[in-house]
Amino acid sequence: MTARIDRGVDTDELESRVKAMYEEVALAPDHDFHFETGRLLAEHLGYPAHDLDLVPAAAVDSFAGVGYFLDLADIRSSEAVLDLGSGSGTDSFLAAVATGSDGAVIGVDMTAAQLAKATRLAEESGLTHASFLEGYIERPPVVPASIDVVISNGVINLSADKPAVFAAAAAALRPGGRLALADIVTAKPLPEGVTCDASLWAACIGGAAQRDHYLAMLEEAGFEVEAVRDNDYRFVSERALGATTTYGVSSISVLARRT
């Protein structure tokens, strides 16, 4: 996240809350959150069970994504993949299986516990062509125009500067490269009482952009949107469900190509 924000939340508090929440997701995924976690969630969202069997179970235990998009990403052998907000590594490891050892997957995350867990699991599983770096999704530490596919799952909504995230993704991609993601959006504008609440931002609600604005930001960053798909995603806490119902909070998967 960056210092710039359009909607009034304290960015220092937001970063602290996000790190604390996702540290808990890494270390204690069975705890209660505003959202579901784990393998049952992944399968509900559309991840094939046989694919999940190919990656470390401990990574899947801490899965906290909001949709399935890897079919849209169509990751191929030997490609280079960047995972923005890689968490404990479920999507990164699935990408690493798809690229094979001739490819490379770089996961970027700002939460130390998630990075440590993903790095350990990569070494233990032999998926060492997946590496995990500390950083922010607005400025991922990768060489410009070196990536074939950028992926992200349920993370961009946490950013206070979404245009910077999309611009960074475009800069990282080679011409014609693909961005495939799942994220939380809204049908209606969120009121200040929600957008200024760091706890609701950390729960993937307070920072959600309006759906049409989200897609417009992608186009402004130099992407052509090729597919948009609705996901059957559910929040679980009463407070999160209330915001979901009132403002049309939902999950979408998107495929976009750098023009």
C-alpha cells in the first residue's frame, strides 16, 4: 500500500490490520475470520480437487482467495508468473506446477508470516522455481517487461491505490501479457462509514471498488478486458454480510491483456 488514498482510511492502521489478519491466516487458519479459508473454500470456488492435491496441503489450509481464475490465466510451460499478494502460496504453487521447472513464479507479499510459510513450503515440496519476495503490490520488485502472466486473488481490493497496482502489473508484463485475477467489487458506492473503517478494509470489503470503476481502471492502465465472471463467494461474519447485502459486494474473476 502507498501513502496516497482517496477515501479516508488511515493507511498505517490499514497496513497494520491487514498484516495482523493475514499473519493469523498463515499461522492459525482454523480461527474465525470475516471470510472462509482452506480447501473447502477453494473447491467451492472451482479449484479442481486433483490440482489442489499437487500442491502443499499447508498452503491450501491458509487459502483465503475470493474466486477461481487459473483457467482464464491459461499458464503454460516455461512462462514467468507474478503473483500479487501471494499469501501462503496456493495460487503460486499451482502456477509453478503449470509452468514446470523451466518456468518461474514470483510471489510478492508484505506479511512476514505468509512469506516465511510459502518459502518453507516451496523448499519442502521441491517447487523451488516458486520464490517469494517481500514487497507491496503497488511496486512489486520485478524487472519491467519480464513477466508473461500476472495473477492475484482477493488482494487488490486491499490497496489504497488501485491504479498504481494495475499500472505496476502492466509495467511488469511483456507486450501481450495476461492479467488474471479474482477480487471483490461492489454494485453501489460504499459510504464513508465503511470506506474509513480499517477493519472492514482488512476484511476485503471497505476497499472494494465499484465494478464498473474497477474495470475502467484496468483499461486506463493499458489493459483490454477479455472476460469477466461472477463467483459464488460468501462472507461469514454478520457485519460483513450486512455490508454485502446493502451495497452489493461480490466477487468477480477477470482476464485482461496488456495492449
